[in-house]
Amino acid sequence: MSPSAPDVITYIGVPLAVLGVLPIIYNTISTLATLAKVRRMLQHGRLAGIARGDVVNHVIEVELPRYTLAPLHREEEHEEYWRLCEYPSHIPGGSWTIFNWRTNPIGRKTQRIDYPDQLRQPQAEIGFEELISFLLDLGAVPDEVGFRLLRGSGLWVPTGTPLLLSPNRRERVLTIAPLDDSDGHLSLAVQWSSTWGMRDHRSLPPYWVLIKGAPPPDHCSKSDDNNLTSEETNKLTLDKKDASADSSDTRSSAAMKYTPILPPAIRCKVGVNGLLSAIPDDLDTQIFESLDVKHLEAHESSPTTKGVWFASAITALGTTSQTILWNYKIPPEILAFAKKDSIPCGVLVLLDVVEESATPEWATRYENDAEEEREQRFREMSEDGRAVMREQKMTPEERTEAVRERSRKKHENWIASLNATRRRNAQRAETRMMEAFTSPKWGNKLSAEHYLVWLKKDGHMDSSLTLERATEVLLWRMINEPPFAEELTKMLDGWKSFVDNGGLKKGDYSALNDSKVMFGYATLLVAMVEGSVTAARGSLAMDLQECVRIWKRVRLG
């Protein structure tokens, strides 16, 4: 008996229909499961995203916002600034969520995925300089090789190349990321571990330089106390007791005279246009306010160059010692001046700063003067002896007149000899000065090193100061002593002027000789600027600064 049509449909058609529906059921279940997992991922990362699922085609659409980032305010939002985010996103592309940021949505990005592991968080946009400055402030350390590669190769730098390392230099903080979502921007990824530790608000942020003044001589010794009068001793004792009882009491002049006070260090913020602010370090802010630095402003309308010289010197000091990221760009004319060998070594000899034996031979030597003087004296003695012998043959009246005439001529010869010696010495001094002006020129650093020795020997600088510390002390004085800043700037301007105008003249030398100490201070500042040129050429600081200049905005994910 052959099967009927309904039997065929029942035994063959129904199973086939069921098999055709199974993929739809599978896609529906799979899509719903994937969609639920994606939503859990978004919820866990606290992301304001929208996830939609197409159960027929097994496609999931996810809309996520794209942000621009900026670091929080260092002082006003210090709790979040120095703390990691409690709910970072673990979705690829969202490494930036490990930190707390100021965020601003700039649009939304839609992506289609089949599986949860295909989900990508849109990279955030941030200023490269802001990012580097923020991570350096937290304690990250630049990687020299990474920035050298980035400066030379740009977007062709291999993925994973580190730019910043952890404080212990063992882990990567900022690395090159894939260019998938970069739209032509530099793509970076960031990470941080709570075990690495961070700096805190007391640390010095980028673009700030800490300068310290020179401590005054310590007069608080036993010998000094012994030299006090009985009245001063009693007053000093009472003052010490009063100070221990109430620290707010004012000490007497005698106690202040014999108690050394260390000058406070100053935190200086240097911006694009020069010094922005100067704040005493480690002092009670309720007692001490920010220092007045109007006399060191470096804007274009400023009538003097004090601000330019100060900003150049403190930038040079920071470049060579304390920081690798700075804002101020030393003017090209000052850099060119600092690189020139401008001080003839003979001039330093004339100023009694350098021994002539320490310089190359530059002056005419007069080695026959003593021999000529001996011959002259011998001739005078011979003539005088012959005159005395002639006088012995004369009558008494003639002898008296001859002796008188001989004494007159001898005096006239002596006067003539003195005048001739004076004219000769004056001519030789003039010649020596001209030879000094044309003597071999020393580099500014070599001149400053010799001048620093002279300044120490004459008590103008502490004997323990290095060139860097001496420059630091000068910058400290320029902030606290406006007249000193004015005088030092006048010397620097005068020095630069005669160098730009073809060399040293007599008037320039007279000005240097009248202000030997101030000229010595000027050599220290110029030598520091010269040293920054050498330090920055091909250095990490120059590589980093060039990368920041090229890549204004980057994608962080």
C-alpha cells in the first residue's frame, strides 16, 4: 500500500520544516545572549551606550559616545586627580578610563558586531601635551628610545612601543596603539597600577622650576655669643625664653642678628611668555602670599628685557637639570649670543679675574727693561764721576757753580726720565689693552668657570656653589630684588650689544671694569643658556618637545 499525500507531508515535510526553523531559533537565542553580555559589559564599565540586536541576521549594533578629555584641576579636584577611577572600562579601546578626567561628548560612534569580544570602545581625543604633562605629574618616566623613534618615524612606529614608563621603569604606562580608530591621529594606550604609587600635590608639576636662595653665613656660634655685651646677652636669653613660651612673639634685634634665617625656596611657573607666578615653597600660605613678579614680565609691550633674560635663564636651568618638558622658547637671538665665544681671555686678565699664565700668549713681552735701566744708571754714574773729577781741577768759585749746574741737570734728567717712563708705560698699557681686545676669545662657560672662582675668592659667592646653584641663587635674587634684576639686565644688554656691534671697545671695557661683580654674575647666566643648547641638542627633552609640537591632538584608547 503506497503512502498517501498527507502521510508524505507528515513524515517528511514536518521534519524538514522543523529543521528550517532551528537556525532562526538559534540565531535568536545567540543574539539575545550576546546582546545581554554586551549590555552587562557596558553596565560594568558604566558606559552610556545603546545596544540593539537583529535576531534574524544575528547582528548587534552598539552606539557609544566619543569624548574629548582634559585632566582635572590639580588643586581644586585634588582627591580625584591623585586617584585611579573606581570603575574603569575593560573594553578594548577604553584604557583611558583608568583615570578620572573631565569629559566632553563630541558625537557617537555606531559599530556592528557578531560576538562580544568584537566590541571596541571609541578612542578619546586629548591634547598630547596635556596627556604627557598629566602622566609625568603622576610620576611616569619618559622612555628615551620611544620618543626618539616617534620623532623620527611618526605613525610608522611599531605598535606597543613605550613612550612613558612606570616610576620604577619596569612597566609601560603610555604605548603606541593600533591605528584602527585613529582617523590619521597618533593612537596611544595607557595603563597604571595602584601598586606603582603616585606622586602627590606636594610634588613639583611640569612647567614649574624650584629655585633656592643661598643661605646666609652662620653667625650663631659660641664665639659670637661670647663677643656679645652683657646687655645683649641678657636680652638674647630673655628672647629665647619668650620664643619657647610663645612662638608668635617677635624676637629682638639682637636675637635676630645672631640667628641665621634660611631663605625660602620659590616655585616658579614658566609659561609661553615667560614667568607666570612665583610662590614660596613650604611656607604657611595664610602668612605668605605669592610674590610680586611684575618686574619680570616678558610680554612684547614690556619696556625692558628683564623678563626675557630671566625666562631664558630659568628655562635653561630647568632644561639642564630638573625637567624635560617646558613651555618657554628661548629667543633665537639670545641663543645665538650665548653660543658665541665673546670674551677675549686678555680682558679677563686685565680685570684681574684670570692669571695671565692660564691664558694663551697674547701680549707683547718686554724683557729688556731691566737691562736698559741698569745701562742707563751705569751711564749716569760714569758721567757723574767724570764731572766730579773735572770739578776737582776748578777753582772754588768755579767748582761751586759746576756742582750747582750738575745738580740742576741731574734733576732735569730725572724728571725727563720719569716722563719718558710714564709715556712708555702709558703707550704699553694702551698697546696691552688693544692686544687684550684682540686676544683669543673664550667660550662663555670657560669664562664663567674662571669668574665663579674669582667671585668665591672675593666673597661674592659661597665657596660651595656650583655653576648651576650659583645661577639658581641669581634667579632667586632677581625675583626678590628688583633693583638687582635691573642692574643685572643692564649688564647683559650691554654685553650683548657690544658683541652684536662687532666687539669690545674702550667704553665697553670701562663699563665692565666698573661693574666687575655684576659682569661676573652675567657670565654665569649666559653660560647656563649656552649649556642648555648643548643639553637639548638630540636629547630626550628636545625629542619630546618636538613630538608635542608635531602631534597636537592624539587618540587615547
